Amino acid sequence: MHGFIKGMLLGAVAGCAADMALHTTQGKRTAAGKAMQTMTDAVDTAAASVKESMNNR
């Protein structure tokens, strides 16, 4: 079960990273771009937290 959750989170992070790589810098200046950046940062932080908690078990 832990492997499945880890895989799902890593997949989500990889998808967000790929999406961000495809956006131009001008797209990041819009309100939607800023919201996307904030959401991606939150997902990255959550994934790092989950990874750390799984390593401590």
C-alpha cells in the first residue's frame, strides 16, 4: 500500500513539473499562472513530507 501511495505522489509531482516546464514565463505572470505555481509548490512540499515520513518507518 505504501508503494502505491508513493508512486501516486511521485507521478503527480512529475506531472506538475512537466506542466510547469511547458509554460512560458509570460504565462506565469497571470493570476492563473501564479495560482498554478502556488499549487505546485504545495504538492512538492506535501510529497517531500510524505517521502520523509515513509523513510522514517
